[in-house]
Amino acid sequence: MPAQMPAIPWHKPRKADPRQPLSRSLIVDTAIRVLDAEGLAGVTMRRVAQELGTGPASLYAHVSNKEELFDLMLEQVTAEIRLPLRPEPERWKDQITEICFEAQRVLTAHRDVALVSLGSIPVGESQLRITEFLLDLLLQVGLPPQVAAWALDALGQIIDTDAYEAWVYNERLARGTDLGAYFDQLRGYLHDLPAERFPTLQRMADAMMEGDGDQRYAFKIEVFLRGLESFLPANAPTPTPPAAAPDRPGPASDDQAWHGPTGGAAGAAGAGG
Amino acid sequence: MPAQMPAIPWHKPRKADPRQPLSRSLIVDTAIRVLDAEGLAGVTMRRVAQELGTGPASLYAHVSNKEELFDLMLEQVTAEIRLPLRPEPERWKDQITEICFEAQRVLTAHRDVALVSLGSIPVGESQLRITEFLLDLLLQVGLPPQVAAWALDALGQIIDTDAYEAWVYNERLARGTDLGAYFDQLRGYLHDLPAERFPTLQRMADAMMEGDGDQRYAFKIEVFLRGLESFLPANAPTPTPPAAAPDRPGPASDDQAWHGPTGGAAGAAGAGG
DNA sequence: TCTTCTAACGAACACTGTTCTACGAGCCGA
DNA sequence: TCGGCTCGTAGAACAGTGTTCGTTAGAAGA
């Protein structure tokens, strides 16, 4: 902060500090600053207002809700996610993996902002930008349109959920919890489970604890991409006949037949991250 | 509620109402009743205490935290999830799909309780019960141990996240939002996107909106299971070499070599649902 | 110069989780 | 039977929260 000039005495100060006037984007920027410093729970209307040298009521002239403010913050953060120059279908799995890690990098850089994304439908410009890129890529690969469309849904969930859990993990670390001891405890707890009721779990305790967050994240993405791959027309005769929901008709394996009209309302799914 | 008998005058009432004394399980049961009626946000210490005819401070003798109360509630709810009698490896995909839908049925029956599960490591008895079953099943199928272990992680995430999103969807419905009009709006919004920036998305608007929550859920599970399937030793020469995180070593495709010591701390992942 | 409009804001409302402290009933040893 | 002690209970309070109301003060338009 540069040294402040003394106020000219006969200029009665407009507000106590002649800041730039309040605006939506200024509020959002400030809120993100608070978010980065203290996490989502620290972003209160009072806290943001205080940072702007005003009261909470003033914010409501530019933002109708705390929820709306959160949405705006998410959109702003999402804009930071960089995408490759163009889709490269010949290495689509690598490219998607890279995007997933880029998204996680950006999301976790802003604490637990991913939590905002979890229940919301991505309609912001930046979110659609990512959706557009991925959708284009998946179609170029040759996936059936409906598979590609629904895959975005799932991809967004993976990204958001993992970003959130990565934050939980980091938070515990930052709060001074000795994670080494914590996980040793957990491992011991699994080992000490009654063998007659939890034989497998007890035997697999070490495997359950294996791998850090990034490895597990990479695994989830890999499994998901391999699953997608099985929907490629080339792999049409899939290893096993595709299962579906217990009673409802699940996704069939015939490829182009996907775009069929079943006429249901869309689910409340959040793709795009 | 049955008609209350008048209090016998010469019996001075113990507290104003001669309820059974406070206890952990009574508090949890009451909290779940409030949860079912008003959602997780409605579960406040005051609200639960009021339901028990007492003040909020009284709860803290049996429950150290609101967070702990939430964990106990989750554990209690998870206990409702029914499992098949025994693993049937020959139809493992169907069985897992059934369990996923059973879990979602129970979770969504209790509003947004799934939110509690999202950031927490599943160590409760009921959660471990499910983990034990699934782990056993996956190993019997012949999946490499480490793949099976990490798969539980991913499965838990799918279940929790989808249950939460299903609740968001149902909530909007319950709050009187006309979802038909809402999704029509959304569809129109996608259709009206500038074609030069979002050509694919615009073209695919209908496919993006296709399918209700259950169909999308079934699709995610199916993709995941097909991905898992590709890790079966029989399928060892997978269509493409397994990709990994950009710089880190991802899961290799050799099967039994998994149980290796990489020595990292476990991630903050929540499996089990 | 006077009016009109609107962004800004102080104060307040109805809440929240949690803690402190006093109260009072039940049990135990004498 | 009686004191003393423990421990579950609960009222009040603290420091917060999101949001709204009614007022004010500054700028724009006539």
C-alpha cells in the first residue's frame, strides 16, 4: 500500500475514504480476496463490506443475494481455467486429463470455492466455454452425441467433488493436524477391525490408505475415460452387455441411436466445473 | 399425536414434561426427524433442543459438536441402506448398480444428508459395512487390489454427489419452481448462445437437456463400471495405454503389481456413501 | 436553483453455534 | 436419615450471521 496523502482539510471527505464507487465486479473481486484469505465460510457480507470500508447493506444494491455473490465468484474463478488451443482427438484422453488437473489447480487455488459449483447448473460464460471445448473434443473423437453430452455432467462432478475434497485435505493440514499421525491412526483403526465382520477391509487396510489425492484423482479420471472409450463405435461389442438402472432403461450400447427422444426433464446435474 | 391425558395435579411434573431422559441416540433420532422435515439447514441445535423440550445447551452434554451430531446422523441414515445377501461376482455390475440406487434411495429419503458425507472419511460402522461388501465383491471379480480399493473411493463420490444433486433438484421442485418452464428456459438459453463461440453447445442443446436424474445417474455408474472392467486381468491389453496425471505416475495397467509401496499419505477421499 | 432519483448506510430483526454459570435431583458413604 | 458430592440440565449471554427498513446525501436533470 503506498503512503497515503493527508486529506485536504477543506475537502470534506465524501465517505471517509474516497474509494472507487461500489460496483458488482469490485464486490466480487473483494469477495474473492476474502475467499483466498479465509475460505468460503469467511466470505460474509459484513466481511466483504468491511474490506470495502462500508456496511453490509450497501452490497445489496449490486448483488441480490449471498448466493448470487457466490455464483459470481465461481464464474470469475472459472475464467482462470486455461484450455488447450484446440482439441486434439488423437490424444483426447491425455488432453481431458490435463484439463481436469488444470481445473483442479485453479479451483483449489481458491480454497473451497468448488463447493459452490456442486449443486449448481453451469450456465456462466466461462463454464460454458469449457463445456464447449470438451463437447467438441468428445464428438470429434467419435462418441455418440448423447454419451458425449452426459459425459460432461459426470466430468464436472468428478472435478468439483475432487477439488472440494482436496481442500478438506489441505485444510486439515493447514489447521495443524498432523496428517501422518492421523492416517497412521486410521490405518491402525482399519487393522484393528473385528476380523469376523470386516475380513476384507482389514486385509486391505494398506491398499485403502495407499496413494495421495493426486494419484486417486488421476485414477478416477482414468477409469472414467476408459469407460467412455468403451462407448466408441469401434468398441461396439462391449465386453458385457450394458447394464442399466434396476427398473429403468439405461443407456444402450448402440451408438448413434442415442439422440432419441425420451422426453424427460433434465436432471439437476452440474457439468463443466 | 394421541390426546394427552391431563397431568395428575399432586404429581409435580419433573420438568414440565416427563419425557425419557436425554441421550445421544434420542438426540440423533430427533435431529433426523427435523432433517426429514426441514432439510439439513433446518437442523439447528436450538431446533433440535426445542423438539426435545429443552434448551440448546443441554445437547452439548451428549454431543460435543454440531459436526459430530451430523456425523452421527449420517451414520444412522447409512444403516438403513440394505445390501444383497452375498456378493455375486458373475453379475457384479448389476449388483453394484443396484446398491448405488439403493444408497441413493435412502440418502435422498433424508433430504440433503449426503452433503455431510461429501467431505468426510467414512469410518462409521454402517459405512464400513458397505465398503466391506463392495471390496469383497470387486476382489472376487478379479480386480487388482489397488484398483478395487481406489474404486470404492470413486464409487462413494458418485453416490454422495448424485444424491446431493438429486436433492437440489427435488428442492427446487418442492419450492414451487416450475421445472418444466425452468428447463425450457435453459434449453432456450443454450439455443440462443452465439453460434460463433458456442457452435457445438448450441447444436447439442437438446442432447444436453436429455434425460432425468436417474438416467444420468445410471449412465455415470455404467461408464464407471465399464472403466473398472477394463482393469480386469483378462482385458490387460487395454485399447490405449493408460494415461496418467500430466507429470505424476498414474495407475499402471499391470494388475497384481498394484499393492506396491509408494509411501504417500492417503488422500482425503470419502468412499462408502 | 430546485427537484428528483438513487446509491449508500446505520440500525435493527431474527437467527446461528457455543460457552459460562447456576440449579437441582439422584446417589453414596456415614 | 442425613450431609455432601457429582453430574445432567438449562437460562442467559457472547459474538457472530443474512437480510431488510427507513433515512440520508450526493449527483443528474429541468
